[in-house]
Amino acid sequence: MSGHFHAVVWIDHREARVFHFSASEADEIVVHPQHPTKHLHHKANTIGSGHAPEDHEFLQSVANSIADAGAILITGPSSEKTALVNHIGHHAPALKAKIKGVEAVDHPTDGEILALARKFFKDDHQEPPRVV
């Protein structure tokens, strides 16, 4: 995609904000589910958890957006970040090996997401291989 080695994903059930970045540059992709679900709450005396099932197409689109990264940080509130890691583990084990961390963060700005990722990878100076 961008030629940057590092990627960070911020994900919740409505969208994923994906940044491929270096120390001074960043490229952003926003991925939305094809069929967004509303946040559901469990009602007393009903069967089921009240949670919408995982959207595997959405999770696969996010996984595809980071497939060329060399090191990945996954962030977000609640459980969608874990669902993404589990999806990648089942469908792209080689990509799962590139996930270097999973961090719980609420709803940061794009700048805050990048600052967190740059701090997380501050000692990792890897760059993508150069195409000749």
C-alpha cells in the first residue's frame, strides 16, 4: 500500500481507522462495515446476549488493509479489537505474527492514535524493503 513498515488500527463496531506510518509521514484508510449494526443492549428475560454477531467481511477488510505491514498495533475500545485479532489468527496466521501489541483506548483523535503508535514503536526503526 504505502511503503511504510508500521501500521496502527483503531477499531470499533462502526469503523476502523488504519494508519500506515513512519516517524514523519502517515497514510490513512477508513474501513466501514457494509451493513453497520446498532449497538444492542441485552433486555431482561430475553434469550441471547443482545450482541450483534461478528461481521467477518468487515474484519477481513481491515485485515486486508494491514496485510503489507511489517509491524502492527491494534487499538480500540471494547471487544472489537480482540475480535479482529482472533479473526486474523484464524484466517491469516502469518499476519497475526506481525501484531506486536493490542491496546485499549477509547475514542482518540487521529493525531492521538499516531502519537500512541509512534511511542509504542519508538525503538523499532525498521523500514520496508526498497524496491529497485
